[in-house]
Amino acid sequence: MTKLSGSQIESSLTDIPEWSEAGGAIQRTYKFRDFTQAMAFVNRVAEVAQRMDHHPDILIRYNKVTLTLSTHDAGGITEKDFDQARQVDAMSIA
């Protein structure tokens, strides 16, 4: 995977407006009704991550889950990060 340029990242973020660039990664916080729902979401994210062989950093704070995506092998943000963000977003509203 090739690391995206700043303008490519900016353009791709318009398709997923809840996400933002943060220190060489893209990041979003999801909010759920309670801890149980948050953990169920994390388990679904884990399934997507395993299938894609692309694992996000996950921060859990009771009913909030923050995902941070970057492609470590490429040294920054790649299209793979945006692909995973879109898959997780679709899953979070299903």
C-alpha cells in the first residue's frame, strides 16, 4: 500500500465526515447506549480487522469507542485505512 498525500487524505475524508486526521492516522469516536453495546461493536470491528488483516488501535471508555487507523507498513494513512473506516461505519448503523 502506498501512503496517501495530504490532499488525497483531505479528499477521502469528505466521504467519511465523522472521521478526522490525527497525527498521521484517521480517527473516529463512536458512542453507544452502554458498555455492553460498545463491547459488541468492538467485537464486530475485530472480525472486520481480522478479515482485512488490518488492525486498528482501539480505545474504550465505557460507552465510547475510539478507532485510530493507519497503515504501519506504509508509515501513514493509505486507502486500506479508508476502506476499513467505510466498512466499520456501515456496520455501526446496521
